[in-house]
Amino acid sequence: MLVNMKGILEDAVKSNRTVAAFNVFGYEDAKAVIEAAEESNAPVILMTNKDAVEFMDIEYFAKLFGIMAKKAKVPVCIHLDHAKDYGLIARAIKVGYTSVMYDGSQLPLEENIENTKEVVKLANACNVTVEGEIGSVAYSDKNLDVKSIYTEPEEAEYFAKETKVHALAVAIGTLHRMQVQEAEIQYDRLEKIIKLIDTPIVIHGSTGVKDEDLQRLTKYNVGKVNIGTALRMAFANTLREEMGNNPNIFDRTKLFRRPMEEVKKVAVSKIKLLGW
């Protein structure tokens, strides 16, 4: 069932659960994620990031994932992650994405708000949901020039009120592309934020979030957590093993079976931690 984010996030928050959003790069990991969601009887969000849409045209993702979502037994949202370009967002909406993120987190607050409002205006006319970001989640890779800026609760309130986004990403201690679960969640900051806004909260960089924190976050109005690195590691590490153990196999349909199984296992475990 193809859906946008609004209903699934609102329903999740009401029942103290959180929707898992997974960064995927094609058929293999998307199939594994949807199977994990179906097995867990949980909604799920398929996300594509900048790297993915630079590698493969966004229209191909929209068509492929759209077909897969419509055939799925659970609600599936197709979401464009961390888009900074209005033109790319407009194209994603045109070709069939049901949700988009405008990332103006590195911009001055008022500019971020004005740009986000323009995206919300476009998206609302097409029944597409919008995620915004206030504060900034940096990367564990120090070579990437993205400043880490913790979210100020009052700014989050102002941003949510002005933009009317459907979901709000906040920076409370996570980092993108962490390979180990070492994030220290600032629950005091999160508590202040959720006292001021009703908008479902989004946590980025959740591969680095400890299992017990993923469970705990479901009680804090967190509607969506983003997970990407954990799936990529599961797929790549298993594929290396398969190629090393089977040097005479060249058929990708055979080589990809175990990596897909491992991706599904990781997805199931994360979905379970989030209350499903």
C-alpha cells in the first residue's frame, strides 16, 4: 500500500511506537526491507539520499519503489532524504515520491523557514508530506563539511509553527554514518522540544543509537528514525563473505541472496525495537 508519512507517523506516535525509515539503493535492499515490514506487520519508509539519486535517476526509483509499495501488505512511504535543491524536490514529487525532506539546516533560521514553506506549499497541493530540519546532524566522517548544531527547543517551536511541516528532524546527539552504537541521546533537550510542539519528531543517524535508546525514544513523540549505515554494512560485509567463499559464482542473483537475508534480519530487529 503506497502512502505518505502523515497517517503512519501520527498513528505510531499515538500508540508509543516509531516508524523505521531505511535508506535503500535499489531492488535488493528495498525488497528485504518490505519483507521485514510485512513480517513485523509494520508500516515502513523507503528513503533515497543524495548518493542514490546521483547514481540512478530519481524517476527509476519512484517507479520501482512505487510498484513494490503498491503490492506490499503494509503501508509503504517513498521518501526523498536530505534534499537541498527545490528542483530535485519538485521532480521527486512529479515522478511519484509520496514524501520529501527539505534540508535547510545549514542555512540561517529565517532562510530555512522560507525555503521550507515553499516546499510545503508545493507538496500540500500534491498530497505529499514534508520533513524539515532544525539544528543539524553532522557526520562521523570528519572530512564531510557539515556543522553539528544542537536543536534549540524554542527554535524548533518557531520553525514548526511557521512551516507546518509534517515531521521535524532534530539534532540531539546522533551522527550520520556511525558504525557503532555510541550515540549519547540528550533526553533533556528532547523533552523540552516535545513540550513545545506536537509535530512528530525525526531522529537521523540512528544506526549509532543503542538498542535501549531506540526503545526509549518511542515514548518521546518520535515518529520516525532513519537507519542506513546498518543495512549497508550488513549487505556489503555479507557480500564480501559470499564472494570470498564462492570465487567461481558470478551470478548476482545467487551472490545477493545471503546479503538480502542479512539486511532483512537487521530491518526486522530495528522495527521490533521500535515497538512493532
